[in-house]
Amino acid sequence: MDKTMTLFLLLSTFLLTTSLAKDLCHKDDKTTLLKIKKSLNNPYHLASWDPKTDCCSWYCLECGDATVNHRVTSLIIQDGEISGQIPPEVGDLPYLTSLIFRKLTNLTGHIQPTIAKLKNLTFLRLSWTNLTGPVPEFLSQLKNLEYIDLSFNDLYGSIPSSLSSLPKLEYLELSRNKLTGPIPESFGTFSGKVPSLFLSHNQLSGTIPKSLGNPDFYRIDLSRNKLQGDASILFGAKKTTWIVDISRNKFQFDLSKVKLAKTLNNLDMNHNEITGNIPAEWSKAYFQLLNVSYNRLCGRIPKGEFIQRFDSYSFFHNKCLCGAPLPSCK
């Protein structure tokens, strides 16, 4: 084969590869993405979104493989100088499995209703923004959702009880909003797996539902609300709980009767109205974090390797707790 023919074949291969690469992006997705960019006032953060290039090469998104015809499957817009509202066109990316708008302090408005069209969505993170309005009921229509993070926003209203009907949900994070009302009774009967549940730093009130004692939560954080009642239902020797944070509420129960899961690693119940004493069995517990301060506890602090590692700040401001690391018992 002479040099001319070799060069011709190489050039043909290059042109064919380049042509195919340009065609990876689905035209409908490219049109939608450019509308999203325009809706967000053409921010510099999306400068790579050039209509002359393959959208599968653009920043802030990912395309699937040939099995989904290289449709856009992830949209990840975060840490940018972006103003406006979530564009309604996000609902026109039908193959989207992951949607993230995060750390965008000038992102305002309600959670976009067209998200309800994204039936393939498994991962939704809208956090660290200035989004307002309620947690939308339509989320319960997205039956493939596994992960929901709506934390660090200005969402208000009550928590939709319908979220418990999501069959694949593994993680629900609604912390640091302005949510009010009680924890839904339905959160005691999730239809699928029991998700890690984070509801801290809101204005939730009322008595903790008894049904919440049924699930075996791996992680549950109800801290910094106005919740009342008997939170001892969250514990149990046969559970596999790893983290429990019920601090800074108005919970009332007798700690003496609480049986801990052997897996419990982090326990924070400071600033409540908990009575009784610390059970002797806790001396064998493997705590990496423990705080029972600012309650109404009495009696001697059990001696144990993992309890004695904590200083007085984990135990002080109780009614009559005593023993190391607090002053000795009389």
C-alpha cells in the first residue's frame, strides 16, 4: 500500500470518527439543554454548552451509553454564579436518572413541578439554595427515587406523608428548612426499604408517632425541632441502628428502660427532658459520640472503656448525675 492510500485511509477514519462523535448527542436533548441555559441567563458556568459541539462533551452533565442512544442521564449544576429558578425544561430530559442543583444561593422559586415527568429519576439533590415553597407531593409519583436531598433551603409547610410510599427510597434528607407540623404517621410504615432519615433543624412539632418505633432506621436525625413524647421507641436491642440524634427537642422518657442496639455508634440526646439513670449495660457500648447533657438524669455514670473517654460536657447539666467524668457520688 503506497503512502497516498495510507494517508487517505487515516484521514477517512479520522473524519468518520469525528462525524460520529458529533452525532452522539440526541438533538432533542441538545435543544432542551440550550433552553435550560437560556432560562438561567446564559451563565459562564455553562460556557461549554456550545450548540456547535456535542452536548455529551459539555460540563455539568453526563450521557448514557448506546443502550439509551446516548441520551442525557445526569444534570449536575452546582457551585456556580447562577440566578433564577429551576427551568421547567428539566422535565423534558426523559432519560434523566440524576438531577442536582446544589450550592446555588441565587436559585429561587418553588421546586419545579415538571420534575414530576422524570419517571427514571433515582437521585434528586436540590440543596444549599434559596428554594422556597412546600416539599412537593408529586415526588411520590417518581417510583424509582432512591435518594432525596432537599436540605439547606427555605422550604416550608408540612412533610408529605406520601413520601413513605416510595418503594426504593434509601435516603431522605429534609434538614435545615422551615418545615412545620408533625412527623407523618406513615413514616412508621415505609413501603420498601427503611431509609436513613434526616429531619433536623426545622420547626417540626407534636408528639413523635408511635409507628416510628416499627422501622429499623440505620440513621435517624430529628435534632433541633420542637418534638415531644416518648422517643425511646426509636431504640431496641434487636435493631441495627448506627446513628440516633434527638437532641434539642422536648422529649420525655425514662432512660433507665432503654435497650441499645449493639451497632449503635453515635448517640446524641442533649437538651431534652429525659429522666432516669444511664443503664449499666451502656458500659459495654461502643460509642464514638455520646451526649446526654442538659436533661434530668440521676445516678452514677457507668464505668466503661468507651463511656469514660468522654469529658464532662457529655454529661453535665443534669439533675443529679455523678461519677467520672463528673464529680464523685456522695
